[in-house]
Amino acid sequence: MLKKSLILIVALAVIISPFSFNPRGNNILQAQTTVSVLNITTNTTWNLAGSPYVITSQFVRIFPGFTLTIDPGVIVKMSGAGFTVQGQLIASGTEADPIIFTSNNDNARGGDTNPYYDSPPQAGDWQAINVWSGGYLNLDHVIINYGGGSPIMVNNNLFHSNSALADGNVPVISANYSTARINDSEISYNGSGLNFYNTDFQMHNSKIFANAGVTLANWSDDPNAPIYVDATNNWWGSDTGPYNTDTNPTGTGGEIQGYVLFDPWIGKPEVKTPVIIVPGIMGSWNVYGRWELDPILHTYDDLWVALQQAGYERDKTLFAFPYQWRLSNSYTAQLLKQKIDEVKKICNCNKVDIVAHSMGGLVTRAYVESNDYQNDINKLIFIATPHRGATNAYLMWEGGEFGLDYQSFILQRLLTVEADFNGYGSLYQYIHGLPMQSVQELLPTYDYLRDKETNVLRNYPNNYPQNTFLEQLNNPTEFSKLSKVNITNIIGDTNNNNTVNNLRVVYDNFYDNEWKYGYPEHFAMPYTDHGLEYSGGDIAVPLRSNSNLGVGDEVIINNTDHTNIVGDAQTNIIKDLTGIEPTQEIHNNIIKKMLMIRIFSPANFVIVSPSGKKLGKDFVSSTATNEIDGAFYSGFDNGPEFATIPNPEEGEYKIELQGTGNGEYKLSTSYIDDNQDVDKDATGTIQTGEKQDFMVNYHAPTDGGTASPISDLESTDILPPVIIINNPIASSTFFHSQNMNIDYQVTDDFSGVATTTVYLDNKIISTSIIDLFYISLGEHTIKIEAQDKAGNMASQEVKFTIVTDIDNTIKDVARAYNLGWISKEKVEEKTSKILSDIKDRLQKITDRVTELQAKIDQINASSTLSDAKKDKKINQLNKRIDHKLLMQDQFIQKTFNDLIDLVNKYFKQKKINQAGYDIIVNDINYLINNL
């Protein structure tokens, strides 16, 4: 009864141990192999059929040149024994069938192989695996339990003389001057852990816990140049990591001594080194007073998202460094230093990682190679950085011209609107007037100018625009400072030899000192090579500029260009930063097409997309609006105004203008892709507050098609033309014998005048000079109607009066005679003589009335006459005036009536035709009523 009770107690103890054991009474004694051959002097395999293999009180010794291979699932059980490895011990299990090294008392593995000893397994039941000089150990998916016993004596010598740890325990694995690899394994519940001395050792993805002594120690012959072993990415029994008095004193896992790399470890709370993205030229834009990371081409968007998915957090471990890329890189390097200092304060850390694209790499180098460098960059990843310059920079710096690639097309148009806004007459003047030092600092420092006459490349720097900035960075003394940083140099190569490498130049005289060192032959001529010689690269940077840097690791990514390389390299970047390769990539911002709108003042604009989304200035709230995904609007205050729409939707875009001043403007719409760049412009005049509308249609280009992707800008004008009539003036009078000139102006500042029509008394006339002889006496109307190209109508009219007097009537009679309307000269002479006599007689009456009126004025002015006498004399004179006027009226009636009778007589005698008769009679009737 007592024996059974003891058995029950042992069984219960086994049940609650780290591994599950069956009660002894249920164990089945498995087939086993008792290891009797202790010296392995031939290649040997322990297989599953012979498992478990039992070793007691002796060491299995694998002699040099021979291998013991242990198959998956095999169990090796030991009592006071172990292995001495001078050859190779290879134990490669699987996750489903691990290999187990355990105690002979471990009845749960391999059954009860020690029936004469009834005790649970415990640390130190067996000794160790010792790898001697030249030996090789490879453990994969292996479980090691209950080893690491006390030192034993062999031939009166301490068997583990070089392997005992400081605590006196024997490590379960030790190795001296040998090689050991452990992966995906478990080492637990041993008397002590692992000990190495001048050994090439690596251990990963393993669990090392619950070992009584020191878990891992590594020592080296030379403490001044120690050999570290790699034990990273393992679990040490605690998420706080292993205890190490120097580098992890707060760790609560197993203790590590000596020269061991164990960080990072499994379970370690992830604390990432902060990353700062430093963009290249055109990679930053000032958006409403704040610099942002490339909102136009979205070069860095995919990388930004990928870094966040890799565990980086914005403004905590992920930062951007947008900057004014037109300035010198040396100045920007000082700002980068300030940014790094700012990030270090946020993360409470001493170092940051930098991912620098294009010119951003030169900015970072300028900091690292400066005297201000604070040794605060851990990893520096260059992406497509022109370490020796870029040939395209010559075109910009020497002539204000650009390359023939997608990004150059965009940059040229953006800088054009900037130059106009800042008052420069050309891009060359703008680049040199600022000056745009960054462009000068991108000039190559290799040989790239080929003289057309000799077909020989010049030797830099002779007869070249010099780049002292890059010369300084690449000076061996300064360049050597890069060795302080862990560098990766990522390079793009399209494999199409489409990167400008050399320029074939000729000499010519240009305005403003342009092309001082030579003009690319036929650069402005279509259907030529433009003087450009191509070679390998990423379209912007030649391979000879950024390959073979001489420091760090070099990674070449094929079939990518200067812009897309940032997204294409994301896997390389994240793996380099974190050690973990992402399982998926982010490619959400691949831009192949761009619609661009620019306004050359004085006006603001808002764009309405085919789906009704707005981009530009909200004229109601006077704020900027952007409803189009991925689009960019520069704003309307204190700078050039433009907008970009990547991958635009097809259809009709409306562009609304609002005047900010009075004057001429130009509206420009551009379409840009890898194969073409198309501009459609409209010009006009506008006044403050005036609104004008345009429409432009976009349709994606088809392969091989010749039609423009964008239509001409069409006015959607709602304002009518402006009409000004200078002559005749409203209510003016003209004599019947005169010619009248119609003088008017019709303007339309938006869409332009389409048609103009002139009416005289509602009848269209086609001449601007009217012979009034043919127009009846009296009031008439001139009306001008105009229509602009948008269909808007305008109308303006004035009234004028045609009159006559005796002189002009005489002219009409003469005109009628000359026209043959009066057939007899005597008729014309007699009629004119009568009119002249009437005129003379009326003139005499008028003169007499004038004399009498003068006398009245004298009487009124007299100071000697009394009022009574004045009144009397004036009344007498007024009676005489009235009489004269009465006589005049009677004379007019009689004489003109007589003249009409005479004209009637001539008319009946057919001496005057109908036209002549009408003219003369109408004139006489007018005289009767108006003289």
C-alpha cells in the first residue's frame, strides 16, 4: 500500500511539470536502443525505428571527419552522459516531429526506459553536448531538457574544463573553436545553458528559459577585439528579454554573459528607430504656408503608407522633412540637423534613420560630412541620389531648359508660372536671379560635354560650369566621413538606355550669357536627337552618377524610373530598416497622366471636374477648396496660382475665372504623360470682380492616336459685347446735303466678337458713311447689334435729326440737276434764283428785326429815360418787330407756296422727275415750318 501511494505522488508531480507525463501505471515500455557503441568512427544515422536511444553514464564521441545524423521524431535519453562532438552532429527535426534530448527519467518521452529508478526528471540528469575544436553542431527543431549536470571526472581530469560557467554548473551545450547553429529549438529546464569560446555560433527563433544557471555565455581570446555570437530573435523566458548587466539590466529572463548579440529578442516591445524621409528636388511644396511632402507627384505616398503598415507612427517614429528645394543644399543640411534634433527630443533617443531620395541624399551627405554632424544617424538609405550630379541639370542651369521626360515637363511648367509671378522674363533669368543654387549643385562632376567639331568629350572641370559643392562632398577626406553611418545605396535602372548621359554641344551667341559652355546641337528642333546622348540610368540620374558609391550596400532595382523607384524600393527599404521583409507592397499612387491648369494674373480660378468636384478658390467663402482625390492647388494668396490633377477623369472640365485686377491674363491648360506634353492657352482681359468661364474636354489618349487629349479652351462667356457709338452723337443734327460718318466700337474681352450689324431706322446698312441726301428730313435712329462667340447679344442705338435751310436746299436742287432729276438747266437756275431771293429778303427782315432789338436794349440800358418813357418806346419798337415778323411769315407762306406751284408746274411738264420733286418739295415744306 505504501508503494502505490509513492507511485501516485510521483505521477501527480509529473502531471504538473512543464511537460505532460502519463501515470507510470499507464506507460508502455517502448522499443529502445541502448547505445553501446560510444565512438562514432563512421557516418551514422539514428532513425525513428530505433527510438528512443538511451545513453547511460558515458559520452558518445563523434570523431573528426564523421557525422552523426539524427532523424525527425527521434528521442535521445541520457543519464549522466552526453556528446563530445569533434566531427558533426546534425539533428534536424520538424515542427511536427521535433528531436528530443532528455533525461532517462523522462517517462513521458519514449516510455519508461529506467524501470529500476522511480524519480521524476530534473535538471542535471545528463551532462552536455560539447563541441570541440573543429567540430560542427546543427540543431533544428530540437528540444533539450534536464541536462547540464555537475562536472564529471575523466581520467582524474575535469571533463568540461573549458566549459564550466562562472556558477560552477556545466552548460548543456558548450563549444570551443568550432561552429554551432541552433534554430527553431527549445532549451529549457537544464542545470545551465550554453557556453561558447571563440566559436562561430548563431541561434534564432528559439526558446531558452527555466535553466538554473547562466543561460548563455560567450568568451573570446582578445577582449579588445572580441568575437560576438549572434543570438538575436530568441525568447529568453520574459518579454523584458534576458538579463545582462551591461546592456539589459532590467531584463528578467535568463542571464547572458560575455560577447553576445541578443537584441532584438522575441517578445520585445517594439521600439523603432525614428525614420525621416528627405525628399529630392520638386519633392516639397508650400501648401497654404506649410511645407508638405510632394503633394503633386505623390512620390512618397506609397512608401509612407508601407512604413506605417510596418509599425511606424506619424510624428512618433515616422517623420518627413520637406524643405525649400530651390536653395543651397548646404543651407538645407543645417535645417536637417535641426529636424533631427527635434525628432531625437520626441523619441528620447540618440539616433535616427534617414531615407533620402534624389537630391535629398546630397542634403543628408552635406550634413554627415559637415563639422556639425552629431553622429546621430544610424541607417542612411540613398534612393536614386545623384552622387556625381545629373546631366539634365546643365540644361536648366545653362539655358533654362529641361529634359524630355515626364517630370521635366511638369517642372518646366511650374517654374514658368513662378518666373512670371516673380517678374522674370525667362526661366534662365529666374533660375539665375534667385539664384536657384540647388540646380547648380546638381551639375555633374564627370565628363559629359562633347564638342561637336571634334566629337571628343571635354575633361571636367576644364570649360565646364563647375560644381564646387559636389567636388567638396566627394573629396576623399570628406567622403570618408560617410563610414560613420550604416549606408544602403538604392539605384534605379530602366534597362532602356533612356537617361541623358552626355551632351553634344556647339557654340553660338545667346542673349543674357545663356549656354556659355555650349548649346546642345538642334536642341529646340523637332525630329532630331536634340544633342542628347543617352545611356543607362533612371531617366533622371545616369548609372555612372550613383552606382559604385564605395560605401555601404548597393541595391539596383531594374525597370524603374527616378520617381517610381521610391515605391518600387519599399520592400528593400523596410527590410533594411527593420530586418523584416514585408509580405505585401503598397502601390496606390502610380501616376501616369497629369492635367495641369495655370493662371498668369490678374485672376483666380476654380475648376469643376466632370463629376462636379471643385478644385481652386471658392469665390463665395474666399477659401481654397480641393475635392479631387490626389489633386493639388497652390492657393491664391502670395504666390503663383496653379493646380494639378493626376490621372484625371475623362469628360468636360469647367474653369471659372474671377478678376483680381484690371488687365490682360493668360489661362493655360496642359496634359502631360510619358509620351507627350500638350498645352492649350487662352488670353483675354478682365476687370476686378469680373467672372469669365472656360470649358476644356479631356479624353485619354489612345495608342497610336494623333488627336490631342485636351480640346481648345472654349469660352462659356455670359457677358455680352460692349458697344460704344462715337458718331452720331445722341440728339445731334445734320444737314440734308451732308454725309454722316457712323463711328462705333464693339469689343468682347472674353470670347471675342462674332458678328456686328448696323441698322438705320431698322434697316441693315453695310456702309459706315451715309449720304443724307437720300434720307428724309426729320428724326432717325442708328442701332448697332453685336454677338460674341459665346452667343451673347448686345444692342446700342442713338437718335439724330436731318435738317435743311435755304442754302442746303439750293445744294439739293443743284444735286438733283446733276443727277438728271431736273432736266432743264433753266429750271435749276430759276428755282435756285427764287430761293436765293427769298433768302436775301428774309435776311433783310432779320437784319431789321435785329436793329430794332438793339434799340430796345439801348433803351433798357438808358439812365436818362424814365420807366414810363422806356415802356412807351419799347412797346412801339415791339409792335414794329411783330409787324416785321408777320410780314416775314406772310412772305414765307406766299413765296414758298408760289415756289411749290412752280415746282408742280415743272413736274407736270416733266422737267423734274419724281425723285427730284420729292426732294425739293420736302425741303420747301420743312422751310415753311421751321424758318
